[in-house]
Amino acid sequence: MDRVLRIGILHYSCPPVVGGVEEVLSQHASILHRLGQSVSILAGMGKVYTDSFAVRIEPLLGSKNTSILKAQEQSGNADDKPFKRLTNRIYRILKDWSHDLDVILAHNVLHMPFNLPLTVALHRLAISENGPAIVSWAHDSPYLQPNYPEYLDDNPWNILKRPQPNIHYVTISGSRRRKFKELFGDVSWKVIHDGIDPASFFYLDPLSIKLAEELDIFSRDLVVVQPSRVTPRKNLELAIHIIRGIRNLGYNILFILTGAYDPHEKKAVSYYRRLKYWIKELGMQDNIVILAEYRFSDRKKLVPGRNFIRDLYLMADLLLMTSKDEGFGLPLIEAGLIKLPIACTEIPAFLELGEDVCFFRLDDHPLTIAGKIVEYLERSNTHTMFRKVMLKYVLDVVCRREIMPFLRDIMR
């Protein structure tokens, strides 16, 4: 088992200061902590905004510190003592903070001109003995803009475009990498995209986050949800065969059946056992989960509430309803409210409610229905973008598949 990494994250500011880099910093910290890593934040402005991991505020590292701004103005003159003195103070802060860190993720501070003593001190830390690995996480640079101020080409400012062999360089897109390579020359740039954390964006319930992690929801090709009670009228055996058909088309699919069954009703118990038999017989245990008896890895029972069901809708690609008969169809209304694609049987209640949904007949072959659903989703512009975001830009996925392997590589 890989050991826990001690990761420091550095920027001019952190929450509650509002900004794009501050948001990325906050989400990286939160998710890396959630993945079991040891996280520490150091910033010049902001507050100790969480008790989940260490946050340290040192005003000398801020982008608006008056002492820093004054020293930077004087740095081109003969009197550069204030600049050197502040650089030394910041270096000591960095050494104290990082003495037990494995790696520092320095967001923008090595490339932006807002606190040059911090930039110089960080370069010094990079060449010090027994220091942590340093990653320059570059979002932007003034040199990438046309007609940047001429003084940025002079000492000491040009350190902002001078590569340091002991520093590892990351940027956030292919287009940014091309520009940075033109600026820095022969430097290896790793692209790790920014992303989004559905847990915070959707305000997901902690139970939902826990289930998403255990079932690997964010990494699936398709997630299908059916909020139905386990009764024969819901025709759930058809759903199982449809899901099998989609899986056999090459999709890593997950089907989540949320409803419970009455354990005191013999017919309901018998029907539930029959469904479990079909799931096992068809080898679908990794593709279908019935939440009625689901237990988390710590053996705690899942008791889904309304917020939990809403969260499943938000994380899913499709609502599937295979009912033989319904008086209404509330799940269709709920899915419509959040623009979730719908596939359902051509029964009167659903026909009355449905608009631009994927209808299928009760006597259609499951493989035919599977193909129809896949075609329907491929035609849906919103679904295509949703799935691209879920597979490539969900920060949980980015952290597990890109950031952590990258950090372990540079540790080696």
C-alpha cells in the first residue's frame, strides 16, 4: 500500500478570499484530504477556514502586503536591502512550514509578479538540502500577454520566466503548455486540468459522497438510476436485462435501484430473491446495486432520504423506468426538473408526462432497448458534455488518476 503523502499547498490567498485559483486550491486540498493524504495550506490572506486539515496564514506572503509592495518598488534601485530582508524572512517561514512536507504545490506564485520575495525564497528552497519537492502549478503569467511591462525583463523580475531545474512544472491546459514552452524553452510541462468537485458544487450529502466513492460513480461510463420499490409491477427484471445489454455494448455501467421492499410480504421477498438470483446468474454484481440492503464498507446500513435520492439524480446519466403500470410518474417530473435524460416504458401515465424522452415497448427485446438508449444518449448534447465532465474534469477523478500518480512519480 502506498504511504500517505504530506502535501503542502501554497498561494497568495485562500478562502474565504474569492478567486479562481483560491477555489482550485481549496478543492485540491479537500479532495486530497478525502483521499487520505496529509494536507497543509499556507497563504498570505484568508482565514483558517476548515478544521479538516492545517491552514496557516502568514500576511507577508500576500499579494497586497504593503512592506512587500514597497520593497518591490525599490528593488531596481541601489537600495535592495528591504527586498533581501523580506526574502530572508519569507524563506524562514517556508522552511519552518515545510520541514516535514514531502511536496509543495505552489499555485501561481512562481510566475506572477505579486510577491517577488516569495518567488525568490521559493527558488532558494528548491535548491536547499533535504527540502520538499516543489511543483510550480502555473495558471497564468504576465509574459503570456501582449505588451507586458518592460521592467519584467529586468533583474530581479525575470526570475518569473527563468526555469529552475529542481522545480517540477505543471499547467492547466494544452494551450497553456504550448505558451509556457515558448516562454521557458526546454522545460518539461505536465498538463493537469482544473476541474470541479460535484460534492461541493451540488452540496452532496455525506452519505452520497461515501456511496459515490465506494461504487466508483464518477469514473463509470454510464450511471443509471431507478427510484422504484421492489415489486413485480415495476418490472425490474427487464431493467436488469437492459443494463446487461448496455454493458455488453462495452460500457462500464452502474445501475442503482433505490427502492425498498416489504420484508413481511412473502411475494415481495420472493421477488427480491429472484432479482438477486438474476443479477448473480448474469454476472452483474459489479454493475447493479440494490440499496434496500446495501451496507457500506464499515458495515453501516444505508438509509436513503430525500436529499440522497436527489443526489443520485444529480450524479446519474439516465433515469430508467420499466414499470408495467403507473397511476402517475413522479420520478419523470423530478428528472425533468434537473434535465436528467429519461428512458421509460410506453405506458399511458408516462406517455402523458414524457417529452423528448426515450420510450420503449414492454415487449421490445432488452438488447433492442439497450441500443435505443445508447443512441438516445449519444444524441443528447447535454449528456455528452455531462459525461465528458464526469470522466475528465471531476476533481476526485483528476486527483486519483493524475495528481497522485504524478506526485508519487516525482517522489521516486
